[in-house]
Amino acid sequence: MDDQYSVFINAGAVVLLSSALLEQERQDVLNSVLFAQLVANKKYPGFARADGWHETYLGVLKDSWLQRSVAWDSFAVDDASKRAMVDWVETRFEAPSARTMAHVMRAFDDIAHLPGTHPAIERLREQTLRPENDRGEDSPASSNVRLQIIVARQGVLMDSFFVEFKTAGQGANYPLDYLFSADEVQGNIDLRWFHANLSPVLYDSIREAVVRKPGDKAANNIFAVDVQTGEVPLEPGAAL
């Protein structure tokens, strides 16, 4: 992957930030996304009510992000589902952004080479995979999967994708595997997307609170990932 996008693990989201963004804009994206996740997690803990969780998450972002468009889909697993999630994500980008989508997919390919013990992957796994209680030999345990994919581009434009489904077993050690294979998916795959831009006027009035309220949670949830070396070049939550 070239240097046009920086890759971050932000709690339960994979975030790609364009190099065209200013330093303050990069921090604003990461901090606002984390804050919205934390608020939604508090209201709906333990993967309760995905629709309510996502509605709360969007509600927090709407305090400073101006939503331009929104879409959703739900489909059953079939032979075409191995790429269904990726294909759906690709179609959400407008034609002029096809090059951006190529960078996104290349980033995921690079991240796939990080080991499952990588601290960023461990955090992502904790936030995106939730095993259900084992219900006995006749009813094996399964896992709920929730994953966000966020791309922020010049002009502080955001595309945010939310994927949720259930899998057989306890889930993969590497959560992004599910973007490329749906072999163990049970039931439907639910997808939500929105496109928005950050309002400097609105965000200026809440920036201090968005940074202050999470406290040390930022240090434990935001990782800058160097996909070329597999290292975390910055301390989690350090100045970007």
C-alpha cells in the first residue's frame, strides 16, 4: 500500500485517513468516531440491539457530522456471498472514487498479513467478535460479528460502513477474514452505510468535550498501524 492512506484500528473500526487531511482533521475524525462508539457501547452493552447501537452511534456523530446520504441492505448467504460484502461496499462509492476503493481493498490485503497477536488486531477482535454462551453439544456456540469500515478523505468526507452477522463456532482469530469469506455465516448479513462531512463550526464547539470525556480510553483503543512492517509506530492514543 502506498502512503496515500494511513491505517488505524479505532475500537471496533478500521479507519483509513487520506494523507490530504490536515493534522487537526485527522485527530477530529479519530476522536469523534471513538466517542460515538463509546456512547453506543454504554447504552447497548454486550452487542445488544444492533439497530439501537447504530442509531445511537449515528446520533452522536450527527452533532458534528452532516449526513449526506444513507443506505442499508440485508441478504442471505449463498454461493455469491464470498464477495457480497466487499462488492456492496464497493458500490457505495461514487464512480470518481473508484481509485479510493482500490486503496481501501489494498489496505485490507496488507492488514491481513498482520499476526493475530498484533495489539491492534487483538483490540479489533475484542470489539468486533462476541462469542455466545455454549448451549451444549447439540447446540454449539456461535459468535456475533460487528465491524466498521471508515474512510475519511479530503474535505473531511467520511464513508462509514457497518457490517453485522452471526457465525458458527467461536469466530475467527482474525476478524477481517469475514470480509472475504462467508462460509460460517448463519442467517442474514446486515449492512449499513452513510456518507457525511465534518462541520468545523459544529465540531469546534464540542471538540474539547469529545477529547476529554473518553479519558484514557483513547490510549487503549486507537492504534496507528504500519501495514508495511506490521508494527504500531506510535503509542496507542499518542499525538498523530
